[in-house]
Amino acid sequence: MTILLAGDIGGTKTILRLVKAESSIASALPTLTTLHECTYPSQDFPHLIPMVHCFMQDASTVLGEAPVPERACFGIAGPVIEDVSRLTNLGWQLEAEDLQRELKILKIRLINDFAAIGYGVMALPRKELHTLQAGEPDPQGAIAILGAGTGLGQGYVIPHQGGFRVFATEGGHVDFAPRSELEYQLLRYLKERLGLTRVSVERVVSGMGIVGIYQFLRDRGIKESPEVSQIYKIWQSEMGKEQKTVDLAAVISQHATEQTDYLCMETMDIFISAYGSEAGNMALKFLPYGGLFIAGGIAAKNLALMQRGLFMDAFRAKGRVSAAIAAIPVHIVLNPQVGLLGSALCAAQM
């Protein structure tokens, strides 16, 4: 039995979890049992170290004894280079060696939050997945992870010496590839409105992408409902402010799901089709017969829209090589804490 500390560190909130890991005869993955978990506003602390001290004190009170984690892993919403990360929106400079010394934990790793998701999908039960294409899964095949949220994360997992290795990528920043005249017009619109020389796929397949598509269609003359029009005006008035009351992407997807606003419905059709196309592109690059997992906040929250067929139609539309991805399992991740689970698994594997 090993005590581990896992963390999911974001600019808004940080979740810390104390875990008991036990070897499993039936699986290569350990059995993880949560001992204590807390969520903290990240801005309330000058650094991760005092936050962890506060968490460990809470855990001691709840558990009736002072737990001693042997290893820790923190998934971070930002770049991590050689176990060093700077969270610019928090002013935190995190270095694994400093954390080990100050927290008195033998080994600590810092990983990108999408790498943490890569570890996490390895341990998800079937009930926390929604399957869009069953395919023909290969237990020894590569795994790909794609996730639209604030941005567009991409990563992959490969079997390695009885375990696995996880790699984050910057695939979300490849060029957006239009497939129709309407998408070519969208590309030109985004270039002109944002003053860009190139448009990445993340500019279309993400939360900001939903908003960008909506503005494009709106400026083309598609009318919005009075309710959404009022919300859009509030959103515009709050641009540039730290405190916002409107999540426009969420409003658009909600009205599309409820079919209460034509402009929102058209927006989400374009978004989901572009999302499916990029998933198919990733499938061609990695041939992940171990499975392609759709993570991020948008897919799970818009499950009804993702199931309607546009996503998989675009995924499969790869011309003469379409047959190459027909056997790839495609799943939507339903567990919003898959990254935290992944951080615990990474600590267990260290």
C-alpha cells in the first residue's frame, strides 16, 4: 500500500486528492482509493506549497492521523518543461525539486493537464465512457486523446514495458483546414476580424471557436432570438473585464440542444462537424486502435448534440483512406475529474 498526493492545478481552482494505491492481481493498474479531497480557489494562495500544507492539515483532522504521501503528481493547466512550470495568471513558479524539499515528499512530478488526462483514460470504467464507435479495440494499440474546452488539447499513449507512456502534443495549433465554401468564408472572417495570418484549428474547435462561429454567422445576417440577442449584448459589454456573468459558448450550446434558437443550432452544427473532422485527422495520424478518447468539457456537456451523427460523419469522411479508421474505437469521456485520476496514476507509476 502506498499513499499518494494528486493535484489538478488551474488558474481558477485547484483540486487536491490524497489516495491509497494498492497493487492489483487482476490488472496492471493499481487500485486507487480516495482518502481525502478538497477544492481551493487558486487565487487565495500565494503558492502551491501553503495550499498543500493546508490540505494536509485538513486531511489529518478528517482521517485522525497525519498521512505521509510517498509520491505526488500535479497536473497543470499550462506548459511544463523538465518538471518546471510557471502559471502566469497566478504568478506561481513551480519546480518539482523545490516542492519535494519544502513538502518533504520523496518524489514529485509536474505534468501538463492533458498528459494527466492521458494517464486517466487508462483507468476509466466503461460507465464513465460514452461510445460513438465500438470499432475493434486492440489492447496493445496506441491511444489518442482529443479535448475541446478553453483550447484544444491533444495527446497520445503508447504501451511500454508492461505499462504505458503518455505524451502531450501541441496538435491543437495545426492549421484549420476548411472542407466547404462556408468554412473557407469562416477562415477568411477569423483572419480579418482577429488580424491573423493563419488560423489554427483551436480557433474553431474550442469554446472560443463556438463564439467565433456564432459571430461569423450573425454577421452574415442569420437572426438570433430576442433572448440570445440580449445575452449577446451583455457578453459584449463584459469583454475585457475580469468578472463575467455570461459564458456565451455555454448559452449557444444550450439553445442548440433545446432547439430554441436557429443561429445557435447552425453554430453548433459547424462546430461539431469541424470537431469530428479534426478527430478523424488525429485518428489517421496515430491509428489509435487502442481507442480515441474525446475529453474536455464541451463533449460531455453536449452529449445529445455529439450523438446526432454530424461528429462521426465528419470523422469517417476521409476519402479513400476512410476504411483505415473504421476499426478505431471512439469514446466520449464522461468523468470531469479524469485529469485528477490521471495525476494519481502517474504518481503510482513513478
